[in-house]
Amino acid sequence: MQSFRSECNHNHHSELTHVGIIPSLKGSTFSQKVPYVIFCAPPSRSDDYAADVRIAASNWSREGSFLFTSSTTLYDCSDNGLCNEDCASVPIGRSPRTDVLLKAENVVLEAGGCVLRLAGLYKIDRGAHFFWLRKGSLDSRPDHIINQIHYEDAASLAISLMKKGHKGRIFLGCDNKPLSRQEIMDAVNRSGKFDTKFEGFTGRDGPLGKRMENLKTRVEIGWEPKYPSFTEFLGLNN
């Protein structure tokens, strides 16, 4: 399997090569095409994200799988309503942030690859909860719904999806246990796993979120998460 990374970061290359993955940096060239390619670099360090994705696709042999990790931000859902794989995507022109991802997804789908739209990634010291904890308090509404998936589960879903060899499809990665901002931080405070306590959300206005559900992806891929919810990850009853 070959992994394409746009950021110039060698920190984890030895870990990838140890498990049989060939990591590459932007500008790398290869003598032959490979059957499995995953593009999971963020757009923040790219001047032309779609072009970077297109280069990655050009190194794919069209066998196996080409997978691009995207974001559930692209589902056009709000007001804390239910959203699944069949919901419409936001239109081009809604915002520069979503346009970048939509254009990259189009490159992938046109090449016959698949897209995995991931909810918010987390582990014990990364994710929305850890950012808010360091802030102490936040001027945001507490009832905004957040969808998450643990880093390990995102990786296992990506691998399971690539093994299926699907072409030209969009899949959804989440833990199916959406929580409000307040519920997330209440769990953090109760868990006893952190040295500080979150004080609270003070906002009353602002947009709401969406309740992501990926049953269709789970059934088709035959996948279940190791961590069924954020609260269970923290060792709490759901």
C-alpha cells in the first residue's frame, strides 16, 4: 500500500514502512503504479489541493483501491437533524473551505477512487474535547451536536473499505453516537482522566450541527468500531 502525504513530515515514516506502507512526500516520483493508494493529507498546506490529489491518482494502477479521506462537513445538514450517506452535499460556491474538498473529491471519483468522509477525529490528547479543555471555557452554544470517530477506528474503516475494492463511491465514517458539546465536556469532567476541569460554554447563538449515522457503510463494508462512543472510550457508561 502506498500512502501520499502532502506535508513535509518524516516523523512517522519509519512506522509506516514497518507495516509495509510506502510513504511519500509531495513531489515524489515512482517508477511504477501501485494498486493501493490512500490520500489522507489535509488541504491546509497545499496551494492546489485538487492537483495534489490528481498526482496521487496518477500513481494508482486502477487495481485495488484509491481512497481519499474527506470530511462530514460536506453533508448539507444542520439544525441537529439526522444525516446519513444518502444526504445531499453542500453545493459548490457555499464556502472556500468546502469548495476545496468538493473539488478534490470530484478528482477522486472521476478517477474511479472512493471517498471516506470522516467525522471529528479524536484520541485522548487530540480532538474537540482537548481543544476546549485547554481553553477552559468557550463562547459557543452547548447544544451544538458533534460527531466523532476515534483515530484507530478511522484507520480500520479505511483499511476495510480499501480491501473491498469499491470504485467511485462515497462512504461515511462516524461512531453513530453523536453528542452535544455539553455532553462531551460533561463526560471529560466525569472521567477523571484529565488534570483540569472544563468550566462551560457561554454562548446562546450560532449554528447547530447534525446527527451522523453510517449504518449503510457498516453493513456494506462489514465494519464496527473498536470504540462505540466517546463516553465508552473514556471508560464511562453510555
